[in-house]
Amino acid sequence: MGMSTREVIARELERLPEQDLDKLLSFLRSLKEAHAENAVPTLAAESALAKDWLTPEEDSAWASL
């Protein structure tokens, strides 16, 4: 059984020169921010649409499915 991606990354981190760790940290943070920014429109849409979807009328319309 091979190593997981997380294990391979951890091994590579041990070999990475110290001066590159700041660059890597910046990159990791940018990935995290990109994922957070992509999630915001979805969350906004869900809350905006919930007022129309979460009604007794909608519940009864979908009850037979």
C-alpha cells in the first residue's frame, strides 16, 4: 500500500529549504481563500432561495415525490 498524498506532502516538506516555506505558506493560504470565495456565492444563493423554497406550499408540492 502506497503513501497517501498527505504523507507524500509531509515528506516533501521535510526536504524543502527554509526560504521556500514562506512561499509555500502564501500559496496554501491563497488556495484556502479561493475555496472560501467560491463558497460564498453558493451560501448566498441558498439563503436567498430558501425564502421561496422553505414554505408549506413547496413542501406539499414535493410531498408526492
